[in-house]
Amino acid sequence: MTAFRTKPCQIMIGEILIVRHPFSVCVPVDHKVTLSVRAEGTGILNYQWFTDEKEVSGGTEADLTIKAKKTKLYVCRVNDHFCNCVFSDWVKVKVLDIDKSGLPVYWQGEPHIAVNPKPQTVRQGSKLTLRCAAFGIPAPNYQWYRNGQPLLDKTSDMLQIDRATVEHGGSYLCSISNVLEETWTEPVNVDIVQTAQLPPAVPTATDKVALLIGNLNYSNHPDLMAPIMDVHELANLLQQLGFRVVSLLDLTREEMLAAIDKFMQLLDRGVYGLFYYAGHGYEHAGRNYLVAVDAPQPYRPENCVCVQRVMLSMQERRTALSVILLDTCRKWYNQDCIPSGIMPLGPSGNTVYGYATCEDAEAFEVQDGGKSTGIFTKYLNAHILQTEKVTHVLEKVSEDLGRDPLVTGKQQVEIKHTLKEPRSLADPVRTTGHTRELHLRDACWRQANELPRKKQLKFVCGVEVEVSFSALFSNVLVAFATVKTTGPRNQDCTVTLSSIPPIQDIFSGPGRSEEMDSLLFKTSDNPDCTLRLCALQKLTESLVIKVDLHYTHMDSKLRQTESQQVDIGKPLVASCKLHRRSHATTIKKQEGASAQSMGNISSSKPQLHQTLAGPCRPFTRKAVCAAKVAVTWSNEPEENDENELQDFTLRH
């Protein structure tokens, strides 16, 4: 028997070959990206992804899925069990921290332009820079054109010419493409001019934010009428100028300080900040004090808010423009005291005070065309949309008010400023280089201005009711109910609204309700029922709207009622939790103030003043103060109130 010896099997070990490399991408922040590599080789292949020369944890598959946070480089190592290895090409995951709101919901990776180039006027011999940016998977390619002709070697998202000449002027645009699609930026003009031809630079803001407070329903002082319309109309005008506006009515001192805290969080370098107050106030020792609705009678500085502290906090945020507008009295608290000068503004400049009246004088409100208005705010609203320097606008307000016969010799505007640049409230907003800060401010601002969504309710009887919402102010919400369909067997349908917990309508008194209703008519389409929800800053729990439907069934002829509830959470400023502002020192100061002044608080509230139609004696915005109450000099406001500064400390 012959034995056959088998030969050992020889395995041909080949090199590892990457047949498809990963490719670079350009995506917005937090976008999910998958990097892929495909390789061929002998036996089982192993993968390890690296970024910045460090292993990616869990990156041991051919596909790597990440949530892009910031721009990074990636590479993949492929190896077999025979000590062979090879690396893929390096790729870049570029992350653009810019607005992605226009990105399609089902985006497939085609180039999407996020930033278009901007027109330029450049001095001859200076550097010309044009930028554009686009998302794309794969990362897009760029090709710049001038006057329709491609520019050699201008193939990145930024075009730079170190020394621009007349020949470099013209119309520029950029072609942006990847394997999926080609798109084009908007064409822009570039003008190359001599130095003498350059127009003056237009100041810009990185954002514009305004806080408006109107106090009118006082616990221990005469009520006012005008702040309702003054704050509402000014808010609308500022929104036309591009301001993010938070408007609040009837705040206690703690609520005012909490609102100012939130306001300061919206300010930053380059931002225009505007603070407006309408209500009772006074001046003492060169400082202005805003009287909160819960201020006792007589009041002390610790019962009020010091305006100069607000300005100091605004300056510390390094704003490009800080404006404080006060439609309030400046009568001295004690006629025997010698007034000192206003505290000097900080050296940072670009700060403006606009006072409704001069030192030791009162500010007035009257009826104008059937509505109550502060005389200062009346003329302010008439000029505020102008594109002139803010101090020039206030000068026009001063001139108009000075010609008003109702207040001749009684009230005159005063302006104090350190404006070093021709800045206007109408200046454009440019966010280049400040996108992340803008997103943070936007989220903070939306928290105080987000409305509940519209609700469609269908009742058992077949009636459909729509419940919608509108914000008259950031702490005043209006709910509307409208019967959309009555059903085949129902008639005489009516609907009523109520809230859980119940919220008192503090504007339901004579004269007040008519003015608030006039605002409602501008924001609704004849609803069947309205419910005004005031003082939302005091809300400590979710708000529920109860909808009661009353109807007559055509068969039984009986009047019937059905109810549904809509939970709208904490709407508008309620979500900011202004009522939770707790500061140990502040609480201590409050307790001390109560112990010192409670014995002097009058038990009866002054009557609401009557505002007569037509020309009449204007009503003052001066609260009843210690000078008119029989008290000892120990109740005079203290000039030394440096510890108030801590009330404006930012909470991050």
C-alpha cells in the first residue's frame, strides 16, 4: 500500500487595500455625521478611528457616527492579523456655529448656503476680504467669480486680496458645489475708492435689547393711568427698530430687581441696551429712585430701585450703547436738602440718560385723543424711529415738549450723556463673530416671550372651539376663545373662560379696562370670549385655562354645559421665576426696612386720580413722600446706599 503525503496549504497574504476613503464634511453644531471607510484584505480586518492623534473611544467599526461639536480631523487605521496595517486619508469634520434655521428638515447633504458675502467699499491699497459659508456632505468646493469670470486660485470660502486696486472692483459671487449639487451665492458689489471718497463708517450693534417697566397700581400711593399705553406703544416701536423687548407692568421691588438681573444677562459686548421706566419716582442727593408698587408710605431707598446702579451694571457688561429713559418725577425727597450732581458716568462712554423732567421738577401725564399718556413718552414715541443719533432724537423730544402749553414752565426734558460715537437706536445689527452669544441671548429672551400654542378643542356635542393667545406685555397674557363650528344639533353657543389658579384682572377698573380692551381689538379677530391674565411674574404653578361651553340642544331645547381644560404651563415671564429672587442681604434689608417704617404706613390708599378729557391740569408722577408726611427726620432717605450695588449682581 502506497502512502500519499499531502502538501501544506499555502495562504496568499495580500496587502490591505482601502477601496473607499472617508470624505470631509461641513455641518452645523450638534449635527449627526457618519464617517465611513471600506477596505479589502486577507481575513478579518480591524478598524480604529483617531482624532487629533488620539483613539476615538468605541470607534472600532468601519463606520463612525459622531455628533459634531467642534471642528476636528479624523483618520482610520485598518489592520489584519498578519501585522499589516494601512491608514485612510485624513478628513476634516468642519463645524460652523452659525444660524441653521433655513436648513431643510430632510437635508441630504447638498450645499446649503448659510452665509452670503456682503457688499464692500474698500480704500485703494487696503485688504479686500469676502466670505461665504455653506454646509455640505461631502464638504463643498468653492470657486469665486468677478464680473462673471472665474478667479484663479480663489477656491476657498474666503477670498482675500492684500492690496486692492481699481481693477479689483466689480461684481463678485461664488460657486459652491459637491457631488450632489451646485449652488451660487448672491452677487455683491465691491467698490474700490480713494481715501477721501470713503463714506463714514456706520456704527453697528451685535444685538439690541430693551427692558420696559411701567408701574401704575400702587398699594400706598396714587395710581397712574398712562404707563399701560406708554409701555405698549414704545415696545412696538422698539421692535420695529430690531430690539428684543421685555415689557412688564406693576412690579414689586424684588420683581423689579429680578427683571433687571435677567435684563443684564441679555447684555454683552457690542449690544445696545435700553432701560425704560414709567411710574412714580423721585431724586435725592443726585440719585434717581424708582418707586415699586409695594413701596410703603413713607418710603426709603431700600424700598425703591436706584437708577444709577442700573446704569453701572449696564456699563459693566461693556455694551456698545446704554440708554436709560425715565418718565418719572425728580422732586427732591426733602426740600431742605442740597442736591448733589448726578454720579459721573463711567469712562467707557456711549451712555445716555433721557429724563422726562429736570431736577426738582415733576413729570406729568394727560389724556391725549381719549388715551392716557405721559407727555415725555408721547413725544418720545413720535421721534424714536428716526435714524439720527440718539441724543439728537432726545433733543427733538425736548423741543416738542417745551412747546406744549400744558406743561410750559412745569416740565422740561434733560439729557445727560457720554456719547463718543454717532450711535442711533436704528443702527443695524451685525452678528459676525458673535453667533454663539447671540444664540444664548436668543434662548434667554424667548423664555420671557414664548406664547402658548393655539389649541383646537372638540366637545362631545360636536362643537369646535379654538383657544388662542396674545401677549399685551411680557407679564400680561390674553386668552381668546372662538366657536368655529356649532355642530348639526346645537344652537345659541356661547363660551366662557376662567383660569386655575384664579388670576385677578388688575386692569378691570374704570378707565383701565377700556384702554386694555383697545389693545385687544388690535390683536384679535372678534373672539367670542377673552380672558386677561395679569401679573404672570407671580405665578408659581402651571396655569390651566378652563373652557366652558354653553349651548341649547335643538331636540331637547335644554340649555347644557360642557367643559374642557387646557394646561399652558408657565407662559411668558412666568417661566423666568422672578418671584424666586432670593438674596440673603436683600431679605435682611427688607426685614430691617419693615421694622423701621411699618408704623408710618398709612392704612388708607390714596384714590385713583380722575383724568379728564381734553386740555386739563396734567397729573403728576410724584408719589407721596416723607416730606409730606408728619414723620421725624430719621425717616429721610439715607444718602449712603452703596450696598445697593449687590442687588444687581449677575446670576449665571
